[in-house]
Amino acid sequence: MEFSQHSRVWIYQSDKKLTDSEVEQIQQELDDFTIGWTAHNNQLKARAEIRYNRFLILIVDESQAGASGCSIDKSVHFMKHLEQHFHINLFDRFNLAYREGEEVLSLPRHAFEDLLKQGKINTETIVYNNMVQNISELESKWEVPFKNSWHIQLFRDLVIQ
């Protein structure tokens, strides 16, 4: 199924790496959710994927039906269900993800700051901008060097640009 580059995207980042078994189970639940996801009784053209055993991504192509406030509420409620069922946190915006070699890791803001001070994270470190709005941004602005991300605003005093 083809999705427009303008399709809306919501990214939920787990505070821990999911096991392959958890990914399989969560993907099945995501698939079941997106199949039944509606807005004002209109079926949404939606899909979900999991990347790096950590990021749950919901995608809605609004060319057929737009995601409404109530449909977005349904997705948030569903994500909260996944949090409880799998004992993960998907709503901590200050749990920052970054790439170290082939691994994607995440840390609370203060621990991220410590690694920055130690030089273990620098302006070239790849970080994840979970605020992207659509597929086009997901492809071009999601995995970016720290210096090109919104994260740098949090740590402006520590980073000399």
C-alpha cells in the first residue's frame, strides 16, 4: 500500500530496547489497531512499524480521511495500553535517543548531558527527532546529527557551535 509523502506521522519512543519477541507481539497489536482505526466512522488509511526495536511509528495517509481529535485520542489510549502491557514508557519526551555504533540507546536528559560533558556525545552524534510530522520529514529529518536537531537547544550552553 502506497502512502503519500505528506502522510502524518507519530513516533513513540520506548525507554528501553524491546526484545525481538516483544517487537513481534507489539507489531501484531499495532497492525490490529491500524486495521480498525477510524475517524468519525471513516476507516483511516493507516499503518504502523517498529524501528530499531525502540520506535513505534504510526502513519496516516490523510488523502482519504483525516485523523481527527477523537481518532488521535484513540491512538494515545492504545499506546498507553501498550505501555502497561509491556512495562515500557512511550511518553517521556526527555528520554533522548542517540546512535552509538550500530546500537540505538536512550537516556534521561541529565545522563545525556553527562555524556555530552564527557565528550562521548558530540555534535556529530546521530540523534532522533521524534517531532517529525510526516513521511517526508521521517525520511530526511528524523535521524540527524545532534548539531542539526532540536536537542541542541536543550544543551546550548554546553555546545560551542
